[in-house]
Amino acid sequence: MNAGSQQDLFLDNVRIADTFAEAFPATATRLIVTAVSQRWAVIAAQVFCGNATSVIACDVEAAVERTLAASETPDGRPGISILAFAFDRAALETAVQKRTGQCILTCPSTACFNGLPVTADGQITVGGSLRYFGDGYQQSKKLGKRRFWRIPVMDGEFVCEDKFGTAKGIAGGNLLICGRTSAAALLAAERAAEAVAEFPDVILPFPGGIVRSGSKVGSRYPALRASTNQAWCPGLRGLVDSELPADCQATYELVFDGLSEQAVTAAMKTALQAAVTVPDCLLVSAGNYGGKLGRFHFHLKDLLPGIGPE
Amino acid sequence: MNAGSQQDLFLDNVRIADTFAEAFPATATRLIVTAVSQRWAVIAAQVFCGNATSVIACDVEAAVERTLAASETPDGRPGISILAFAFDRAALETAVQKRTGQCILTCPSTACFNGLPVTADGQITVGGSLRYFGDGYQQSKKLGKRRFWRIPVMDGEFVCEDKFGTAKGIAGGNLLICGRTSAAALLAAERAAEAVAEFPDVILPFPGGIVRSGSKVGSRYPALRASTNQAWCPGLRGLVDSELPADCQATYELVFDGLSEQAVTAAMKTALQAAVTVPDCLLVSAGNYGGKLGRFHFHLKDLLPGIGPE
Amino acid sequence: MNAGSQQDLFLDNVRIADTFAEAFPATATRLIVTAVSQRWAVIAAQVFCGNATSVIACDVEAAVERTLAASETPDGRPGISILAFAFDRAALETAVQKRTGQCILTCPSTACFNGLPVTADGQITVGGSLRYFGDGYQQSKKLGKRRFWRIPVMDGEFVCEDKFGTAKGIAGGNLLICGRTSAAALLAAERAAEAVAEFPDVILPFPGGIVRSGSKVGSRYPALRASTNQAWCPGLRGLVDSELPADCQATYELVFDGLSEQAVTAAMKTALQAAVTVPDCLLVSAGNYGGKLGRFHFHLKDLLPGIGPE
Amino acid sequence: MNAGSQQDLFLDNVRIADTFAEAFPATATRLIVTAVSQRWAVIAAQVFCGNATSVIACDVEAAVERTLAASETPDGRPGISILAFAFDRAALETAVQKRTGQCILTCPSTACFNGLPVTADGQITVGGSLRYFGDGYQQSKKLGKRRFWRIPVMDGEFVCEDKFGTAKGIAGGNLLICGRTSAAALLAAERAAEAVAEFPDVILPFPGGIVRSGSKVGSRYPALRASTNQAWCPGLRGLVDSELPADCQATYELVFDGLSEQAVTAAMKTALQAAVTVPDCLLVSAGNYGGKLGRFHFHLKDLLPGIGPE
């Protein structure tokens, strides 16, 4: 790593902007979905996590966290974990109830368990709400302090845990990856997203882990809370004050939601270091709002090798 | 095909109940999503179609219709078509606008086109709403009678058609597939769903095309519009009036939404005939509400070979 | 399409070399593999088609031709078709026997059927050889003129057709796709390969349909029949007589094996027209040996739109 | 676990035969394949590992070992590891050279590295053989004690390590999984195979990890070294001395090749314990030849919970 100028850092000849990602507090939960096979757990989780890219317009931000071996799940079947983030606990509870009811309860052979510690003031009700679908035929069983609902369905019963824990998480960690060509930018973003695909405690909520519609707060249209960030649009260079390097054809963004600052930092570090290994990756930057809106600041210079614990 | 009794039909030694599926009118639209590769079109479509299993609790029912060769798409790129169904045009418009904005506008390299004829009183606005994300930098272009919006984003521009056509479609065609074992029932349902995976004009909106939580209208809990259909739950045999064959361990349902009665009939016919080829498939039946709620009735006896056009 | 010079053609601003692909006669067969689900048919076919990229060093060139609906297969189960090509019928017979025995006979739930007309002097024996694995417990059944072997295995029986037809096919149709960047070249090659993924009568035998190690006949090392084609290596520009455009960073080749000249032409046409739609695709060319080695010549100018039947 | 009789063990109500799997010494190597994306590394590895199920008729037994994060690979790109097993080092060298040349050298963007310690008398030559494809344009570079060949190809260069280490491994560890129904047997086998999919130091070389054509040594046909094991064929019950439980409809086998007894034991233990969690799994057994042919014996009773290190 070399400092090309006061503001410029370089990693593998790729410029790293001396800036930071600005992220926000969010309420998070973890669902553990098991099924008769890993394949069916994945199907349920993919359906659960659809249309859950950004809480600006979706009820929740959600994505698969990682694959779980049978030895890691409560019922000893293959599974998958999902992380979901919302503005507050009430919104999270509503979204998780609805999505579990529509996407997991309905899916062949699945069960659904809480994956975070439950505290008196931090819990949300999931199985305890879905149980009414059982129309009086549902049954409760308790194992230690955990209560589970057994809801009769056509392939036997849907087992769903009563209460789920929540955590104070972080939404909106991000990296901007600029390429000399569109194809290189996409490849660098794909490599970065692949590199953190199975990272614990972190998800990338956008399609394939990648966003191409970077936004700014506000718009010339009063009804719109967010609009395209023209400074990053290659098609508008010349018309607007552009932040893009002169020879940049496209930029992609990775958005990171995580259960802790450590988890988001670790994932951003791995993703950044993966992106710069792609030829024609030009610049890695990050999005912020001047630092005044979001409580969490992730400085790119802290993500370089040799900085902090590897 | 043999009639075992007045009520019983048989196909490949599998009993076919002499009953019908009852389905409902719905408003439908078709989206054509293209991208830099088939793989990215599939990713965008999967995210768009998540949490869209049933309009009882989702804003829309949606799934991938089929893969499109580049020669079949408006911009000559690889693509995929999606069908979406809602109670009425206003609900459909809102859902498609939101989901296109969150799941396709955001996804690397995509464009989104209308896939149905547009009529004056049947159209919904999609690109014409999303264009405001362009914050004044969007541009319109017209090709013949079709208007497209070019919305600047970080990898160039998102092209989205202004208006989408809608059609009077059908939601809720269904088959119930009973197996001597859970595994056989799932295999038969999987084979049936696979058999219609690329069928034109029809989708199966549930996870992997299959539902295991068959429901009835109403519940003992007044707030609930639907609840588990105890007559089809193997775990409740003995406790309730069961519709299940004595040796049935599990039942799965396929739900069909289509653009026409012909399309739904064709898909149900292919699916039924695929299911019965699986060993230990015991019975194929269908769900209805006595015929008084839904306008469309699909009789299983009309789905057997030699009945109607193959 | 414009002629930039006597030698130059252009399609969508991409240069199309005025040259031809030179291909060779080969003996072909088609296997139809069915299974309990499409997924298991795909698994068997992928294993069968591994290490089958080029008859220069493999026993056979083979790849999946296309997905088969249950209505298209002899036993009414979901399936997949494979095309396999070899120098002559004897080599093809040996390779297909061995691979069917190791990769399909072994695979859960599969059956294997002939997919070409059988003639007295063009047939190869498949089931008729594998039957001995049954150790005397195998049984033969005849349906019309076709004989099938039922070989007992641990999940029931493996049904394999006795004789398979062969056809005089073509191996080595090809396109060379040059990109301004490596990523663009790969994207153009991927789009071209995706565009013909389900084409009937044609396969692309290399990994993902694409080759990056273009070769020439012979080598400075006498033992080697083929070696890298230095004229197409971007890293050797300046050291050798290069065929590469000045600003070309990478080239990928698609190789086409087909059952007829018509099928190879149709696939090459679709692939070429798909490749040029990718930005930074610079040039499409083809490989030949001066026209003296291979009997079949596919001229790129015949693959442009408006030339011949679309 | 309960002993139902002197010979019978039970786990989750599934009978575990008091027998052992008999396995053989084999020579093993590990290849690390990297590429521009995880997806392309997977494609190369799948093609490399095709038609590599059993050394009885294939040149090698090979399968993907596990996914490698970029931080685990020599060139910092996403990757995958492959394990390959053969009778002896000479056979292994020939097979790995040929397959690397046909399946990895040819595949877009890949590189190929040794993944085992290299010793003077245990090494095989890979890059040192493939280098001749470079036709004199190849270059060697040395990093520490490791030599790499840079072979010019159309997308730049193929980097391949000169020498690969080998290890004394084990081939033929196995489990036999019997189900009350075919579908249950397949599900149990699938769950067992999924459970060890990413296990280090072990592979399952058959399609999808599963074999259905269990064999015995020899045949009534002198030319055949192996033939169907009639004692395990449900279709032959009544005709032969059957080893199958009375109500068993199908059996599947998992075959394990590993770098050490510890690795094979760990994988067999996890797989067995996963299989028995599937309803209608009846019996888990194993195949042996009386203990006289193979040096390694894996007793099923040692794979039960509470036996040895978990």
C-alpha cells in the first residue's frame, strides 16, 4: 500500500479513496430454516429473502447468511441461516411473521428456529403468531426455556419456534467498485460478493449481492426520499459534477448489513481486497452523507492489509 | 383409464378423484427482464418473485414464466419472463412498480419490458413511475407506439418501458398429490412441477412450485381469513373427518396461475400425468369451495389422456 | 452489415473476419437419460460428459444437448439428451459403453435410451454390453423392434437400450471472439454459449461451452500433435506474427459439434449474433487450417443477418 | 443406541449392521484450481471430475473436495480444491496430466496449483508436462522452492505448478443405506452426501455422491472383474440369498475416498448420523470382502454417537 498523494491510497495498483462508508443502526434477527434436504432449505430461504433489498421501500432487508450443517441445527437436519434487518423491532416482527407464514410455512418439509439469544425486552413473536394457522389443532412443546409450535400441515407438521431474539445491528455498510469497463466492474463486484458469501453475521441484501442504482438522499421531486446519485453515473459525466475517474465505464456498490461493527468491517475488508485483484478495477470508494446521518463510519484505509487484525 | 367405481378414476394405478379445482379471476401482467447474461436475468427475476406466493398475504403472486432466448427479447439480450397476478389492476400496478424499483432497477445490467398487449383501459404504469428516480436526468425515447425511459444508474442506464399491458387471468388452479410416503409425495410433486417449469402463460407461485400448507376459508379465530385444512393433515387423522386415503403419509399441492383457462388446463394436465408416474403416488385430487366462490372449475377427469386435445 | 474493406464485414460495429471455420467428419450418437427427477438426470449427464472436451486427448467429445420434458422420453420420466462424437464408430462404441457403465448405470434412478435411428450398419451396442454386469440376472424385453436390458441394481433395475444408432456428424465448427478487455471477451463468449445452450442437434464440448487454449497443428516438440496458437496469444504480441487486433486483450473460442451442417450453421449464426451485442466485443473470427484438412467450411459472412434463412 | 440383539445396533430406531466397510490403499493428490470467479473455478472442476467414479474402469477417482476462499489460494483468487485417487503414482500422474490439459488448461481464466506437500520420491509432474503446449513460448518462474509454468493462451497465460505432491490415501470406504421406499432411501442418501459435501480431505466420487449399482468381485462371465451384488437387489429377492430387510425397497451406497483413516472415519460418521434422521431409513450397513482384500476396516459401531471423538 502506498499513498499516491495526501488523499490517495493504493492497493495492487487500484486507487482506494480516503473516505468512509456511513451506516445506520437497525434491528436484526436470525432465522434458522431446516428441511428434508439442503436443497429445500435453500429454496425456502430464497423465497423468504426476495424483494427484501432495502428498507427504503421493502418491509425488511434479508438474505441468506450461510449454509448450516445438520450438526449445527436444532433438529439435526440440513439448514440455512437468514439474517433480516428493519428500522425497529415492531417492523421486523411484522415482516418476519408475514414472510415466515408465506414462504417457510408453505414450503415442503421445513421447520423454522430462532438463531439469536432471546431477552425479555428484545424478543419478537414468530411461531406464537403463526400458530393460529393451526386452527386449534396446533400444539406447543417446551424444551428447556424454548417453546415450539407444532402446526398441522399436509406433509405432517410445521415446527416453528415461539419467540425469536433480536440484536442491535448495522445496515448500510458499503463499497463502491469502479471499473475501466462495465464488464471489469461487474467481475470485480462479483468476486467481492462471492468472497463473503458464507461470512458469518453479515449479509448483502441486493440481487446477487450487488447494486447498480446508487442513490442520494432526496430528489427534485418532493415525494421521493431518494434518487439516482448523478455524481456516479457514467452517462452523466459532463452534465454534472462527477466523482468518477476519467476512464471509468461503470460502478457497482456492495451493501453490507451485519450484526456488529466487527462483522461488517471483516466482510468489507475481505470484499475490498478481493475486488482489487480483478484487472481493470480502477477505484474502490464508499458512500456517505457527510457523516452526520449515520452513527457508524467504516474508513476504507482501515480495510487495507496490515491494518488491524487480518 | 378405468373407472373403479362411480366416483373413481384411475391413471397408471393412481386414483384420480372425481372432483375439480376452483379458481378465481385475477389481473395479470408479464415482465420481460433482460441482462448482460442469462445468469443475471435469472438473479433479478428470482429476487423480484420472492415473497410473492399468495395474494392472501403478499402484494402479488409472481414467478418466472420461462427463459427467453436473445432473439425473443426487445433488446436482443438474454432474458427471462415473469408473470404477476393480483386482485385488481391498482394492486398489480403498485406491486409491480415497487418490486421493479427494488429488485430490477437495482440489479446489475438489467432492462425491463412489457410483455402483454397494451390497451387504453387495461394498462399499468411502470417505467413512467420509476423514471422519477432519475431525478430529472432520465430521458424518454419512443419506438413506434412504445415509450421507454432511460434512467441513469451507476453502470449506465436502466431502460424500462413506460406502460405495461394487463390481462384477465386466473389464480388458484390446483392439484393435490397424495403419497404413500412423505418422500414419494414430494417426489411426485417435484416431478409435476418440473414438468411445467417452462410452460408458457402459466406460473406456480409457491416455493419450488409446491405448497404443503393447504388451507380452508375461515378459522375458529375470527381475525384469520384462512387456516389449515385439517381434512388433509395426516397428523390429525382420527381427530377430524379426514379426506386422506388410509395409507397416505403426506400431500402436496401445486397452485397454478395462468393467463387463460386453456393455459391452466394444459399445465394441470401435464403436471397430473407426470405425478402419477412416480411410484407410491396414491391419489391426485384438487381443492374447491363447493364451486360457489370461484368462477373457474377445472375437473380432473378432463385432464386424463385421451380427453380433449393432447 | 457493412463492408469496411474488401476483407472486412461489420455487424453492430464489431468486425467480422472474412474467413471460415474448418470442421471435420465425426461419428455421433445421442443418449437419452431419464431419472426420477430432472435434477438427477442432469447429475448423471454432467458426470457422463466430464473430461470429454476434445478427441485429441479424450476418448470422446460429449455434452448435454438439451432438457427433455417427460412427454419426450421413452419412459415418460423427466430427461436430458447427450450428444457424443468420436473419430469412428468403434471408438464411439467403446467410449459410450464405458461412460454409460461408470456414470449412468451407477447413478440413482436413471435409465438410458437410444436417441437416433438405428440402421444395420450404423449401430453400436450399449445395453447389450452393459447387461453382463447383471451376472445372469439381467432380463431382456422387446418393444417393437427395440430391445431393452433390465439389469438388477440396488434401487431396482437399470433399463438400458440394446443398440444405439449413429450418424455422420461434424466436429470442430468454431468461432473466435476477441474482446477489448478480458472481461468483455468472456462476457461475449458466455452470452454466445448461453444463446445456444438448448439448441437441438448441437453441443459445445468445452468447459461452460468455451475454450481459451486455441491450438495449431503440430509443435516444435515432435511428440506433440497440437500446441498453443501463438498468433492468438495476447501475451506474445511483439514476439510473433499476431492475428490479434491491436487493442485486443483476450480471445475465447467456441467449438461446435453437430449432427448436420445445418445444425452447426444455425448454432454458429445465433452465437455470433449474440456475441456482437456485448460492448467491447472487437472481432469475431474463426479457425481453419487453410481449408485442406477439414471437409466442412463455415464462412462467417454466411452467418450474418439477412443471409440465408433466419 | 441400543443393542437389539447380539448383532444389532440401533440409532434413532434405524438398525445399524454390526459390520464394517473394507477399503484399499490408493495414491492421492490435491489440485487447487482458481479462476476469475468462483463460478468458473466450479465449472473447470466439474469437467475435470467427470467420468471419474471408479478406478475399476476410469483412469482416476476424482471429485470436488471443497470451495476455497480467495484468502486460501496461492494467487488470491476464488478457487476450489479437487482430490484425485489412483492405484499408483504413475497412473495418477498420467490421469492428472491429461485431465488438467483437457479440462483446466482449456477453461477460461483458470490456474492450477499443487495442494499437498511435495517430497522427492512422492511427487508427480503436472505443469512440467503441460508446459510443452506452450510450444517454446512458455516461461518458468520460481517462488521459493516451487516452480510454476506460464503457458501462453488466448486469454493471457495458464499458470500451472510444476510438481504436485502425493499422499498415501484410502479408497472405498462405504456405507449402504436401505429405505422402506425408494424415495426414502434416496432422500437418506442425499442427506448423508450433502452433510459431508464440504468435508476436508474426503470426496465421494460417484454421481451426486451416491451409487446404486453395488457390485461384488467377479462374475459368471470370466471377462468381468465385478458384477451386480445380487444380495442387495430388491428385484431379486426370492431368487437369491438376499441381505435386504424384508420391507426394503431400495438401497444406495456412499463411497468415500480420503487422505487419511481419520478423515474417512469422520465423514462416514457424519454421513451415517445424517442418513438415520430421514423417516423410513431402515438400515445402514457397509460392504466388505470378508476383510481379506482391503487393508482398512471401518466398523459401523465405531461411527455411532458417543463412540470416540465427536
